[in-house]
Amino acid sequence: MSNKIVVFSCSWDGWSCIDAAANAGMPYPASVTVIKLPCLSGIDAGLILRALEYGADGVLLLGCQPHECRHGRYGKNIEIEFDKARQLLSLLGESSDRVRLARLDAFDGGGFIETVKSFSAALEDKARVTASTGNKS
Amino acid sequence: MNMQEIIRQTRAHFCLDCGKCTAVCPVNRFDPGFSPRLIVQKALSNEGGAYDDARIWSCVGCNMCTVRCNYNVSYVEMIRHLRMLSRENGTELVYSHGGVTESVMHMMGKDDIKQDRSGWLPADIQVKSPGDTAFFVGCAPYFDTIFKDLNVKLTDGTIGAMRLLNMAGIPFDLLDNERCCGHDLLLAGDSNGFVALGRNNVEELGARGIRKIITSCPECYYTLKVDYPRYVDGWNVEVIHITEVPEIFKLKGAAMKKIRAAFHDSCKLGRHFKMYDGTRNLLTSLAGAELCEMENNRENSLCCGASPWMFCGSVNKQIQDERLRQADATGADYMVTSCPKCQIHLTCAGMSGDGKYAGIKIVDLYHLAAQSLAQKDG
Ligand code: SF4
Ligand code: SF4
């Protein structure tokens, strides 16, 4: 698994899942870079695209279930910015699936590993299709 | 380019230190610490280092100073070169909107992208492909997404402009993979990013056999007409603004309910090109509006207050607020602009602050004109 994935994780349930995976010794590839933020509500489409512009193959936004947001701000903002980023990618002729939003319950280490693996597999599939057809979206 | 060369090219050595530029600068009006005169003088001094003065990033590029300067010091050009030097020396920039516009421009500059940028195009727009003339759309489709929170639809203006051309019988092709013209990257001193976009546009136009471009966006017009010939290799395309197409002025609009419109000049079409009348004629003869001039108009028009998507702050907001106040004072029904970026910035200003000017309706000139024509036909 060599896809470069940037994970923007909130410091609450999102981070607890990554922590749980690490504590349980569940490995995830070195090509996954995790960036911890107070809350996903601070993410905007610019930050997502910047990661892709700088060479990431995919961006994973990892946060709490909407009703669990400690800042009471989760739901809306991130969804708006997530949609914007996906639409901008489509306009650019890139696959909008290069950005994924995942919400996990606290301490779900297995869930994090599963999410990263399935995201990476999807990116790899897409890369294969693109290589054979030249069609990115 | 080194300092000596910048001074020579921008005629800065003619500066007499008179301060007229600072007296008319809209940024100085709200931030007395910013002075074009002092920046020119700093550039001329032996101390050097004008490029690492943080204030070079505050200029909005409105060209008011150059128009006033008796010695024609090209201040906006100087700022652009200083910004290039500053970036070469590692200055970190603060982009507005999380830097999304910059990332989009950089991603568009890649050689291998195949954009899917025409989903917004209505079925009734007639495109003549192949053809030797293209309508250059600009970034409106991207802006619709980036600024959807503002509830602005910039493609309405683009569609309006294309409808006018259709109705006037002027054929044009559209480019599937048109890149951003790069105006904002260049103004931000990002010459590599700019050239990447330019090179791809040259290739796309060449492959399609395009010899002539019509555009409605003032900044695309300026960039393609003035900056491409001097900075982009292989550029050999005639560029005209839609208000330079005589046929559209022969169109007759419906006698709409008379609206009163305050017209906001864009800095590029206005002070940079001195094109003040074509837009106004479209507004009065085609859209049938009664023109209300704002306190600052034509050559003295106030900028929409924002430079290339960076460092937008309280001074910019105060300039915008003042512009909205001027529009409000005319009692007009609409504030009309021909520039998508002016529309974005002024709409944003109307929505922020204390909501005093939230009621001002800001619309695109071409959208309004095309609507008036459609009413006549329908
Ligand atoms: S207006 Fe011209 S001459 Fe006067 S200070 Fe400004 S740049 Fe110098
Ligand atoms: S271009 Fe406009 S904002 Fe910049 S220094 Fe001149 S007058 Fe001031």
C-alpha cells in the first residue's frame, strides 16, 4: 500500500481511534500521515486541496459522530467544505473520491485501520483505471 | 529581476516624493501606515529591502496612484516585482479562504489535467466548434463552488455575456480545458504558477486553432491582452473585450420596468484600460436602466477592496463598506458590476459587518442585459 494519504483528525474521538490502533499494535502504512486538529470544523476546502496539491493521493477527514462533537460545531461546516472540495476536484477533472469523510465512535482502533485500508484500496483501484483509460473521474 | 531593473522598468527613479499617490490611495485612507510614496522611496534608497516590507502585500492593485502620478511611476508593476522578489526570499503568505483559490490555480497549471468544467452551460447557448474565435470563460464555474456560501452565481454573468454574443450573431467556440488566466498568481508574485497556466492555455488554443478571444472578465482581458504577450512564450492571439464587439450594441432590449442602477467600474477595465463607456451603454441602452453614478466613479472609482485572494482584513472591509455606502446613497435598485471578483467581494462585504448594506442587490451587467433581451423575445 503506497498511496500517500493525509489524515486530518480531530483531537477527540478521531484521535482516540488512531491512539487505540497504535496501543493495540495494529499497524498502518508509513505512507499515511496524520495531522491532529482540535476539531474538524476548522478544516476548509483550501486545506484539503492544499494537501492534494502538495502530492497526497487522498485526504481522509476523521472525526466524531456529529452528536458527539465537543465543540458543538461539527455537522455543518465540515460537510459544506467537504462538498466544496469534492466539487472542485470534479471541475478539475480529478476524482472527487480522493477526499473521504469518516466518523467513528471513540476508541475504534479497528475501525480506523479498516477505513484507511479501504480508502487506500479505492485510491489504488482508481489509479489503475486512470492508468488504463486516462479518465480520472 | 533585481532592484535596479525594477526601478528602471517602473520609472520609479522619476519619483519626486510629492505624495499624490498616497493621497489618493484607498488603502492609505483606512490604514495611514500604508504609503505608496514611502514604498517607492524605500525602493530607491540605498538601504534596499523594499521587498521584505510586509506592507507591499496590502496594495490592492487599483492603479489609482499611477493614474495620479505626474511621472507615471508604474506602482502596481513595482509591487508585483517586489512581491516576486519577496517570494524568492522565502516570505510566507497569508491566503484568504484557506488558500483554496491558489491551490485550484496551481492544480489547473498541471499539464495532464482534463477539466470537467462545463456542467453549468445551458443547452440554449450556441457554440461553434471548431472555429477560430473562442469565448474565454474565466474562473466563474470554480467561483460558484468556492463562494456558494455567499449565494452568488458568477456563471450567470458569463452565460449572459454568451447569450448577448449569440443574439448578436457572433460565433464562438468554448475550450474544454481552458485554464485560469493566472491574473491573481501574477499579482501575488507567483511567476512560475502564472507561466504554467499560460503555457497550457497556449497549447489548448493552438490545438483548437483559436486566433481570437472574446472575454467579459476584466481581469482575464487585462492578463491575456497585456501580460500574456510579454510573459508567455508562443502567445499570438487577438484579445477583445465583449464591449468592443459593436454588434451587441445594436441589440434592442425590452422596455423593462425602469430600474435604477449604480455602476461599479472594475479597476482593470476602468483605470487600467480607461474603458468606461461600453459598460455604461450596455447598462442604459440594453438593460434599459437609469444610470446612477456613485460619488467615486469612472477614473475615481473605488476598488472593490481586495487583492489576489490574500491578506483580506479590516482595511479591505472598510474600503468595501465605503463602496456599498456610496451605492446605497444613490438610492439605486441595483449595484451593477461587470467583474465576477468585484461581485464576490462586494457581496461578501454586504453580508458581513453589521448588515447595514445587506439589502443592496449586486448583479452582473451581462446577466442583467441578457435578461432584458430575453424578456423582449419571450
Ligand atoms: S505620485 Fe508619483 S512622483 Fe509623487 S510620490 Fe507617488 S510615485 Fe512619487
Ligand atoms: S494600486 Fe491602489 S492600493 Fe495600491 S498603492 Fe496604488 S492606490 Fe494604493
